[in-house]
Amino acid sequence: MKSANALKVLTTSVLLSSMLSAQSSTKKTLEGVWKIAEIVTIGSDTTRNSDPQPSLIMFGQRHCSLISIPGNQPRPLYKGENPTDEEKIKAYDSFIANAGTYDVAGSTLTVRPTVARNPNFMAGGYVKYQFRVEGNALWLTSKTSDFNFRIGSRVGPLSGPSNETRMKLVRVE
């Protein structure tokens, strides 16, 4: 009886250790600096952007940071030293930035921002991606419902048309 229990404990320990080791190994493949090379959105308005604007996505051991310019047009420059309110709004709307922590469970990557351009995202929001790494390419796939923001006292998924976005990132370092 004691040897059967000892065997169960040993088996459970080995399985748990293997799972944690695999998860740690997967996180290690994410660690580094990436840039977005292509974005494909599938849904009511299917688009492919093979020449996206600049971006940097950094994964450390536990923390990550994403800074990008969505779309395929450069950010508009201010006309003078003191931008107008309209220029400030255009600059804000042309930029995505957040940083926080991330977790990996199987092929699911969950990002939880500590700080973000959008205050509703950093107030308990999170995003889940399905991911895979192939050599120096990282593929992230998300659906509209994978993005969760705080609205009032509730954190929930984005509303609107259901789209799927597939991003190909390439390793910078």
C-alpha cells in the first residue's frame, strides 16, 4: 500500500515537473524582441497588411511590452511646436502601447497590462492569443472576443463585429 502511494506521488511529481518544464521552455522561445511583419484580419472586412508600420514587442521572463502603429500609414506629424487638440487626438488614435505580465498555458498566451495607452485595458483587462513559434517567426491569433476591457464595474470582451486577426512577428533579437 505504501509503495503504491509512493508511486502515485512520484508519478504526479514527474508529470507536474514535466508540465512546468515544458511551459518554461515555451516561455523561453517567446523571450526576446519581435516586430510585426504581417497582419491579416478575417471577418466582415478582410484585410492583409504585409507592410505594417513600426512595432516592438518584447518578452522577458515574466513581463512583456507592446508598442505599435496600427494600419499601413505613418503617424501624422504635428504642424508646429504646440500641437492642436485635433493633432493630439490623431496622435493618440494612431498608437498602441501597453506593458505588463504574460502567462503561457499550452498554446495560449495571456497578456495582462499593468500600464496601457487605454486606461480601460489596464484596469483589469487582458487579451488571449493562440500562438506558435516556428524558427524566428511568432504567430499570434486572436478574435475580437479575446480582448477584454473594463467598462464600468465589469471586465468583458469587446463588442462589435467578430473578427479574427493573425499576426506574424519576426525576431529582432
